[in-house]
Amino acid sequence: MPEIDADALCSGYLAETQALMNRILIEERDPLDAAADRLAEQIEADRLVHVFGPGGHSNLASQEVFFRAGGLMHVSAILDEGTLLSNGALRSMAIERTPGYGRIVISNAQLGDRDLLILANAYGINAALIDAALEARSRDVFLIGVSSRQHAESTTADHPARHPGKHNLHDVVDIAIDTKVPVGDAVVKVPGMGESIAAISTFANAFALNCLVIRTVAKLMERGVEPPVWRSGNAPGGDEANSRFIARFRNRVRAL
């Protein structure tokens, strides 16, 4: 078998990742800006911004912007145990495909008409995700979706991961941010190998969400509001800086 140039494959992966993030930056400017307006309103009113990523690796999206160095203290992640990979990968996949489960999670979070919820999921179709969106809508929660329109629209109606209503996340939220994740997620093709490798959705979700945070902070500063932001506890003075705000959020953000 001929030698495979792994350096070239890694360079190709980097190029694919950069190209995808650049598309998000340019093509999703308007929805990101509209979403940032709503987040800024929430934070200026001292209300929380909830984020939920129902799905094995989509949970990483909610963790990306929660209790994170440089992250907004008003972000409250819904870290439901059901779809976390730490409880078993196959179990996680089964739970995310279970109709009704997402409704239970949102009901338990007790969200209402003054709340804002970001739903992040790479593919935008699974039952837990869609039920979470539908339950939140029934409670008049403002919804922002972060998912791939291409992946959702290319997935057949009879796919076992789909919600029984066959909905796509981008069709049931107030603002949809398209992460452009291609069908199958993995983007690197190795010569002589049938399956592609190296998924890209975690980069896409993280970039889109951090762009949303950046735009939100910019809008707040323009309004003369400096939002509280987490400093790394491993940085000099980090614990001291964060401790000034712990009491303010400890009993409001469940996962703290």
C-alpha cells in the first residue's frame, strides 16, 4: 500500500474547518446579530440565557459557553444526564431518539415566557431536540436554534433519529443559526478508505456560539452595560474575580 501523507490530510482538515467557520461568519451575520440583540436584552434585564444541547456530542455545545473562561455568567446550561456520553454512548443515542423525553427536560427546567433558550444540535432532527423545542414554544419561551440546515434537509423523513413529526429544528425556532455542517459530519477522505474521518460539528457549534457571545457583549458595551464574565480559575486572580459574582448566580443557575 502506498504511503499516506498524514500532514496533507491534517492540512486539509484545517482548511475545511476554516472554510466552514468563515461561511458561518459571513453568511450567518444577520441571524447572529438578531440573536445577540435578544441575548443583550435578557442580560441587561438580569435574566438568564439557557442553553441545551440534546445529543451525544451536541452536549459539548452547551458546555462550551457555560462556566467557561471568557463566557457570560448569565448563561445557564441544561446538562441533562440522559444524553450525556458519560452514561453510555448507545444509551445516549437511544435517549435522544425517544419521543417525549425533551418535553420532560424542559418542563423540569421550568422555563416560561420571560425566558430565552438556545438549542444546539449538529443535525437538527432528533426527537429529544424537537420535543424540547415544541415544549419550550408551548411555554412562550424565545427560541434560538443552532444546527445545520443542510444536514437536516438532507435527512430522509423516515430516518430513525427523526422526531415523529418530521420537523427540522430551523423550522420551529424564532431565530435559526445555520452551522453548515455537511451530511455525515466527517470531512477527511483517506486514500483507499471507504469512510470519511474527522468530524467538524463541534468546531462549528463552538464557533457559532462564541460569535454569538462576542456580538452580545459588543451590544451590551455599546449600551453602557459591562456584563459579568467568568475568568479562568487557573489564571492569576481568577478565583477572586469570580467570587464577586458567585452569590448572585449560585441559586439561579442550577448547574453551578
